[in-house]
Amino acid sequence: MNGSEALDLARWQFALTAAAHFLFVSLTLGLATFVTAVQTWAVLRRRSRQGALYERMVRFWGQLYVVNYAVGIVTGIVMEFQFGLAWSGLGHYAGNVFGASLAMETVVAFFVESTFLGLWIFGWHRFGPRVHCALLWVVTGTAYLSAYWILVANGFLNHPVGHTQTDHGIELADAGAVLTNPSALLAFGHIAGGAAVTAAFFVAGVSAYHLFRCRTTGEDAGGDADDAVLFRRSLRIAAFTAPPALLFTAVFGGLQLSALASFQPMKDAVWKAETAKIARLQADLVERFGPGDHVPPESLTRGAALLMLVAFALMLYLSLGSALLAFFRPAVERFRAWHLLLMAMVPLPYVAMTAGWVFREVGRQPWVVHELLRTEDALTDVSAGAMRVSLTVFGTLFALLLVVNWWLLLRTARRGPRAVTLGRDERVPDGGPSPEPDPVPSY
């Protein structure tokens, strides 16, 4: 049994690193989907002026996606590295069940997704437009597949299925049950919707910044009339995307909350503040698993759930209003108060998704594998001093990565489309479509 201080430090380390990595994942998934949709439309309309506009949108938002992906992949490597350092007990006990899903995520993310993303980045003006767009479809598909494999592992921790008990731990008995675990599938839908919301608010906020600057300085956004059109179109797409994405997210969130009564009744009772039910479940768990506190931290679990719901309500009301305003071009171009509000709304999806993650993970305590393996028993035999050093190193590294990522994102977003290098054709001054004759048709 490890000391309580080492356990607390290890839990803080995992919470901080996982939450930080998740900030990258949500924007990466959402922006990949957004850029893929825009590039598909650019290919379909490539012989019109609209096609040229959408190509510029692909290059601008695509470069922001690449920046976020590049830094985020580093946080993913570091986060998985800590499993072996601090949580070796989890691997020994349950690695036979969820280890394969983590391995599949590694193959998908670090080999397939990264390879096709590299082809997409360096394939501008080398592949035909349809082939180049197909590469991004593969990138986006593998990004969602990578998220699915992670949630298969996490879904098992929250709702263990398809396993048998042995003297050394648990072993896989039914792969189909693990892969179709309702806890994983419902979370996947929730994450997919949340990623779309994150991207919509991000795109709207960046577009609003350029339109606001246009009205403030009297210059066209980004220094070019075409850029002003680009940001008007981007803002409208984002504004019309946010409400349905929020409702989609809410549906899967509601299904997850409904399933808690059967999957994790203690968490369900805690977030609903059902005191009598909590006492009854505590007595039942003591009888089944022995003495101990089987109630998760009530204030943190309930507080995270409340924060998630409040953030969702704010986003829903604000996004519905934004969708209505987006119908009116004068509002899109000149409503400066709305532009400021859109910029201020960018952090809201991150707040909601982080609070939801805290609710999902903290509400499972004191179990790392629900009702099978206690968190304290999953901890590596490590001293509190070693965990303090580890937490300091990991915390500093992740803080630096977050700062660098947001500095790069804000810098790239602020400089506008004319400073984008992704897909730039050096034969023309502004990096636009290549002049004729061109062996590869432009968009």
C-alpha cells in the first residue's frame, strides 16, 4: 500500500496532464472536421470564385489545425509515458483487457494519421484536388478512430465488461462487449459533439477578431478585401454550426447521465445530492468490499457537474442568438459588441469539457476500474518525494506546451490569411492558385 501523499500527488499529476492533453484533442477533432468540410466544398466549386475563397479558408484554418495538432501530439506522448511511471498496477491488473485499445490508438495516431497528415501538408500543388482532399478525409477519420480507441479504454474503466477474473488480475473474455461498451460509445458521441462546438466557437472568435479590427482600424480584415469576405463566411459557418452541435452534445450527455443509475449508482446519487441513497450505497459497498470510504469527493463531483451544465446553458443561449444575428450581413460586419462577445466566448467549450471530464473521472473514485481495482492499488510503489519531482517536471512541461501552443495559435490567427505558409505556391506573390499552365488543377 502506498502512502496517501504519493497517491494524492499521482492523482494530481494524471488529472493535470490528461486535462491539458484533452484541450488539444477537442480543438484538433473539431478543426479537422471543419477544414475537411470546407476543402470538400472547395473541390466541388473549384472552377468558381467561391472555390478560390474556400481554398484560402482551408489554408488559413488548416494551418491553425496543424499547429494545434503538432503540439498536442507531444502532450499525448508525455501523458501515456506516465502510465508506466505512476500507474503500473493498472497495467498489471487490467492491461490484458484495455492494453490492446491503447496500442491501436498509438498505431492509428502516430502512424496512419500522422503519415496522411504529412502527405496533406506537403501535397499541395503535387496531388490533384480530389486526391488531396481525400488525404484529409483519411486524417479526420483516423483522428476520430484514435479518439474511439482511447474511449474504449476509458469506457472499460468506468463500466467494466467482457472480462473474466483470474489469480493475477482480469483477462479479456469478450472483445465485442468491450468494443461496444455503452460507456465508451456514449462518451464518443459526446466528445465528437463537444469537439464540433469547440471548433465553432474558436472559428467564430478568430473571425470576430479580424472583423472587429477591420471596423476599428478602417482597414479590411487581414489587410485584404478577400480576407474580410473569408472571415464573414467563416463566422457565419461557425454560428450556424454551434447550435446543432450543442444539441447533439447535450443528447449524448443526457444519455450518459441516464445510464449512471445502472453503471455507477454512487456517482449518480452524489451529483443529484441524494443523501439517503448515498448512505445506503455506502453500506452496501462496505458489505461487498470491506471497510472504507466508497463515496467520491462530493463537492468536486457535484461542482464539476454544475459547472458543466452552466457552461452549456451559456453556450446554448449565446449560440442561438449568434445564429440569428448571422443572417444579417450588417451585423456580421459591424456589430462590434457581438464581435467582442464572440471573442470572449472562445474559452467556454474548454471550461465545459474540462468540467465534464472531472465529473466523469473523479465521480468514479475510489476506483480506477469501477468496483474491481482501487486507485490506491493501481499506484506504482513510489515515494512521495519522487512523485513531487515527477509532478513538478510534468506540470512544468505541460504548462510550457500550453503556453507555446496558444502563443503560436494566437500569433498565426492574428497575422491573418496572407501570412499563411500552408499550401503556398511561391510562383505567385500571395500564395494563391498557380497561374496557367499548371500540371495540377487548382481549386
